[in-house]
Amino acid sequence: MMLSYPLILEEDGDTLLVTSPDFPELTTFGEDREEALARAVDALEEAVAARMHSRLDIPSPSTGSVYATLPTLTAVKVMLYQGMRDRGVGKAELARRLGWHLPQVDRVLNVQHSSRLEQMDSALGAIGLRLDVTTHEVPSATPAVAEDTPLYP
């Protein structure tokens, strides 16, 4: 499942201001639509990382007409993080279940770290989740940002 969050684009002088109803802290801009949307993906990833660092919930995507999609690995890390929160599993307990050291758990939860897919699959399995991988046809828009493309099932 891809996590696609709605964006709001507003003209702000000579630039486009980008915000998100799901992440009030997300604010970025661009000189044109393409640049604003490209920056929105980075801003979204940073907002997610900040919430994870502050131990806050990551909201489920709402609806809109323009979306930013989290990179696949970041989306899987969000699913692991939120799954741990929903099940009351802390980092120490996840490390125990996996036979890992705490720094390994910290890395699979760090959106800046390039974790391997098998590590993510193992971590999800340790909290009772299974990672399923599928493909879907996408519109011709850029892969990270699309119009009228909601959360993929």
C-alpha cells in the first residue's frame, strides 16, 4: 500500500505555497507547480520523520485532488512504526522478538536509513503484520505526485 497524502497548492506572490491538511506542520513552496510538488514529497517525508522522532501518530491519508506519495521504503517504515504503536510494542520488545540489538531497530525506523526489504519484512512479521507487494497501473504523472490518485489499496 502506498501512502499518498493530499496537498493544497496556493499562489503566494511569485511562488506556489504547499500545505497538507493531514500534516499542519508541512509547509513548502516552489517557483512553479512542478518544483512545488517535488519539494512537497521531501517535506512530507520530513514531517513523517519528525512525528516518528516525537513518538506521535502518523495520520491515515485523507482525500483531496493533488497528492504526494511517500517513497515506498518510507511508507513501509511508517506501517511498521504505526503497527508498533497500535499493538503497544516498543523498540526494546521488537529487538527482543527479532534477536536484534537496539541500534538495528533504530535503523529500520529511521526514514533516512536505507533498510533492506527483508529486514522490514522480518520486523513487520514480529508484530504480526505481513508485507504484501503488488503493482498497479499509474497515471502518466510523476511517480511521487499525482492528481486525483488516492491511497492505493
